Amino acid sequence: MNKEQSIDLISTNYSFLSPECKIELSAFSQILTFDKKTILVKEGQFATNMYFIVKGAARAYYLKDGKDVTDWFAFENDFICAINSFFLKIPSPHYIEVIEPSILLKISKEHIEKLSDKYREFDSLGKIIITKTMLQLQQRIVSIQFETASQKLESLEENLPNITQRVPLMHIASYLGITLETLSRIRNAKYRI
Amino acid sequence: MNKEQSIDLISTNYSFLSPECKIELSAFSQILTFDKKTILVKEGQFATNMYFIVKGAARAYYLKDGKDVTDWFAFENDFICAINSFFLKIPSPHYIEVIEPSILLKISKEHIEKLSDKYREFDSLGKIIITKTMLQLQQRIVSIQFETASQKLESLEENLPNITQRVPLMHIASYLGITLETLSRIRNAKYRI
DNA sequence: CGAAAATTTGATCGAAGTCAATCATTGTGG
DNA sequence: CCACAATGATTGACTTCGATCAAATTTTCG
């Protein structure tokens, strides 16, 4: 999978980009491969890059009283960044970690801004990604708010099928706001029926 | 407070709008006053309007198993709409209700799109509002996820001071994902120290 | 003023948390 | 390539926060 193909994925999955825009995006971005467990952003850093996941997976997490809490998962065709730092220009409360051997397309905020100024379509792309994220977060609040632990797991599996095969359960538990023990009990209860 | 002054509030609080853009926005929008308890959007409707709150307050809520669950509060200088319907063009799961006698500036999605096409600054304004909302939702997830009922109340009071004076506690309780009874007990425990 | 809505208070219960021990899987260095 | 350490997952016993159900009290408003 080369850079041009990766950019085509974005154009296809999100919103159309003109040939000129794609060429310039290509010049401004890099394809990178990472090992599992690579940390892309550390807590306290100023995060200035956006990553598009061509292959693999990543997560955003933060430390809550020393405990690792996963806040976001990203898989193929998803974007990921440390949103608070990226948008508010503050030190990142989040870590971003690659959780599978991955191929990512990286582009800096600076270049995103240049492209957004020059190409209306690229600006739209940004808006579409942010809107999608906003709506996903809103849905997640509904799920967190009034579902039991086992309903939360079901909702997650609907939204991200196979996630339990790809991601350690401890990350899933903290993402759902339940303990690892509870998640384990829920899963076993399921297959006991 | 007239329409021009309201539009100035947007320009000041969110992002600069040129005189021409303001004039056209003025032509495309209406200032409206509403009584408390007015429903602006009903469940099932296609929501095509965005509202800016000049004075007063509104909330978005949905019915979860027949129970009224508040999902969003908006006060002076906030925008409110039925986000799922507005952005996804689906029947709204939300109601939007005015909860104080209010003055609102109303603008349709159609006009927003026209203005966004014509004025880059107006398009940016949209992006800024969506980004702000996204970040707020993300913060709210953190709060919901790992705080006790009483910490949730504290977090809310930090973000929206005086909300307990302006909004019935039942709405606050459902917004926080706790029962009215628990909220009542928490509040009384506070002043008993 | 009286009805409806909002809030408080009390008693009881249960889902999920905590703490602790064990079991399973993964991966790395000798 | 095996051993054993590190990481991840399961199971058990016990506790707790907040839910539920019920009733009383206060506030709001036509």
C-alpha cells in the first residue's frame, strides 16, 4: 500500500479530493510503519500531527490516578490525534499508542492548515471528520449514561465488531468505564446461557 | 437586543465576520422570542434550524423508555440544534425545548450552507462551533466515566455555574446520569458539613 | 387557593467495584 | 528453542454507591 493509494482511501471514504489537492497532500504527508506499542504522542507534549490509519490500530489513553484509561480506538480508515492538544494547542493529556504493527499516514497541523486554506475540499474534509467525531462522542455518552455493563459491551461490539479479538480486554474495560473483572464476568455469563 | 447586536455577539464570541457577511447573515436569520416550555423541535421531525441563544436557555432531551433524559444545555451565547437530525438528515431522536423565556436567533441549514459557500469566515465559524462541541463532549465522557455522583455535580457546576439556580434539578440529574433522589441527597450532604 | 410539579427523605436492594489469589498467554534472553 | 518472567484474564469473597420504591413535603402557577 503506497502513499497515493492511502490518500485515495481518504478521498473515497470521507470526501472527494481533486487530483491537485491529492498531489499536494502527498507532498505534505508521510507513510510510516510502526511496531506495536510505539508511543506516537506522550502526555505533556504538544501534538501537532494527525494520523490516518492505513493498516493496524491505535488508541488514545490518559492516566487517571495512575491508571491507564483508554479514551478512543482507531482502526483502518480512521483518523487519530491527541484532540485536546491538537485543537486547543495545550500540552496533551493523552498518550497515543500504536496497538498493532501499523501503517500510518502522517500529516502535520501546519500542512493541514495550508491545504485547508488552498483547497476548499480539504477544508470540508476536516469539517466532515470533526462532525463525525462529534456525533460518535454524542452516541457514546448515551451508551455510557444509561446502559448496564453488558449492554455497553454489546453496543461496542455493534460499533466495532471484532474489537475483542484485536484489543486487550483491559483497554476495552477502561474504554467502557467498567473494571476488567466485570468485563470478564460479563463475557463468561454470555456463553453460559 | 436587536438582530445586528446579536450577530455581533457571534462575531465577538466565536470568530470574526466581515461586514458583508454580517449583513447577509442578518437577511437570512430571524430574531424570535419564545415562552418557557416552547418546543422548538419534536422527536421524529427533520431539524433544519440552528439557534443562537441571545437571552435565556434551552435544552435537548430524548425519551429513554418513556423517561425524559436531558442531553444538552444551552445558555446565552451558545448554539443549539438537534445535532443528529441536523447533521445526518435523519428524523430527530431529540426534542429541543426552551426552558426560560428566551430570545433566539434562528437560521436554517440551507442558509448556513449558502453563507458557508460564499464566506470562508462563515465556514470557519461552523468549524469552530463543531470543534468546540466535540471537545466539550469528550470532556463530558471523562466526567461521566470515572467520577462519583457528587464529583459529577461539581464538574457541572464548574463548567456551568449557577445552572442549579436556573434549571430544574430533574433535568440536571438526567443530564448527569444519576437519579433525582441521589442528586437531592448529594446536595444536602454538601451543606451539612 | 388548590392542583400539579418539583424536591426531599426513608428503607431496601442489587450491579458493579475492590481486594486478592490463581490461571493462561506471550515473548525474550540465555 | 525452552524457561521463566511479564502481561493479560479469570474467579472468588466481600463491600459500597447509587438505584428503586414509597411517601411526605415544598414550590410553582393558573
